[in-house]
Amino acid sequence: MRPQIRLIDGLHLTATDKRNLLAVIEFERASPPEVWGTRWLGLPKSQKSYAVLPDPEKPGRYSAVIKTRERNDWGEPRDRKSTVIFVTENVEPLPHPDYQTRDLFAPKPWEIEA
């Protein structure tokens, strides 16, 4: 099956945005979790850059900030940022540290005797 993105919250994702977001997720897979969502990634001549951060609550759900470089009516450069939340399908989720630390059989904090 093909990797897909389904928009949960936000205005709109174009097909190019979806392809670029999938590429950013794959690029972030090779980097440590501390830098996820802190750097702008995109194609060199593209007007859009993306910062993607996985949701620590649910694997496969991400929030992204899309920065679009444009010019106003007077020709001055300006950045427009929009935030979207999306879910990936048929893509292995980023290995967020919170996903591995959950042990269903570990004692709960209130069950541990002091």
C-alpha cells in the first residue's frame, strides 16, 4: 500500500505538501529526537519549508508548521506560518522516546511502597 497522509486539523494540504511531509518524516528518522520539529526542511528553491513533530500520545500522528515565503504588495519579504495536524497511513511512525517507555505491566507510581 502507498504511504498516505490524512489531514485532521488545519486548512488544506496540497499533494506536494503531502509528498514533502512524507519526505521530511523519512529525513527526521535518521536524526535524534531532540532536533525533531526544531529545523525547517524543504526543497532548496521551494517557497515552503516544513517543521514536523510527532505526537507523543499517539504513534503516526504529527503536527507540522508550514512556513511560506512570499512578498507583500510593496515587494517586501514576509513569512506566513500555518499549523496542521495529520495522521500517516502505511508509514512506520517515528520512534518517539515516549512510545518505548510505556510498560503495561510496570507498577504504577501509586502502587510502589515507600
